[in-house]
Amino acid sequence: MSQTHQVSKMHEKIYDLLNGRIWAGHNIIRFDCVRIKEAFAEIGKAAPEPSGIIDSLGLLSDKFGKRAGNMKMASLAAYFGLGVQKHRSLDDVRMNLEVLEHCATVLFLEFTLPNQLEGKWQSSSKIMTRSRSHRQIAQKAMPYAKGSSLGKNVKNILNKAHGTQTLQSLIRHSHSLLR
């Protein structure tokens, strides 16, 4: 079998795997999507088209800001103490998921912790949310029951951290809540 034929077969499998699916990754729009189109153009084949794209770079830049530096995956991983990015496909996917989990935890704590510290959640099973785009306030049921393990974990961490860490440091190292 010729090398051209092997490359063509490989691209058929990749096309079938990617075409019409949702693609997700960090900086996928500016990097991965471009590389995929280039690779298919080199062999004169139509590139696969995603049914949707989830780019965590855009998502995190919008919701998390630049607090962790330049928003590169390696910088985010270092910020949360997740290790070194290996630039291997499966490892990058795992790292992306861990970074997203940590960012979600930080955003959750930033939104809920002030209420928790002021004791506002003891009397209600609902929380107030505000839409950034429409500035509308809505009341939603809490995503967990009063007295749940997540609430207890937050209280335990706060008790341990009391007087030894700043709130910012606590939020930054909130990965222990994910365990």
C-alpha cells in the first residue's frame, strides 16, 4: 500500500470521527481548527465541519478574566498547581477538564462564599442570580440540599483556614473541594 493511500485512509477515519460532531478544546478556534483545515487542504480533501465548537479559551477569558496570567493552558495549570502541560493529546484533554473544574469551583465560591460567610443561606433554599447581559435578577433553587456534603466541606475548609489564609488564597486553592 502506498504512503499516499495510507494517508488518505487515515484522513477518511479522522473525517468520519470529526465531521458533524461538537469539537471542544482550549484555543481550538485559532489553533486546532486551522490545523485540521490545513491538513485536509494538503491532500486535496474537504475538511470536516463541526456541528458546534466549545473553546475553553474564550469561555475562561470571558468568565474567569486574566487573573491566572496569559490564559494559556500551561499558565492556568500552573496557577492551580495541576502540574506541567505535556502537549500530548489525551493529557491535554485531561488538563483542560481539570482547569475547567478548578475555574468553575473558583467562580462558584466567589459567587456563594460571601453569602455563606454572612449566614444568608441558612434561611433559604434559593439563591439570587443576575444575568450579565440583561441585568435581570432571578431566584433559583440551590443546586444542592441544605446540610449537604458540599456545604459541610466549605465550612470545614473555612474553619481550617480561619486566621491562616486570606480569602483569595482559599479561593485560589479550592481544588480540595473537587475531591
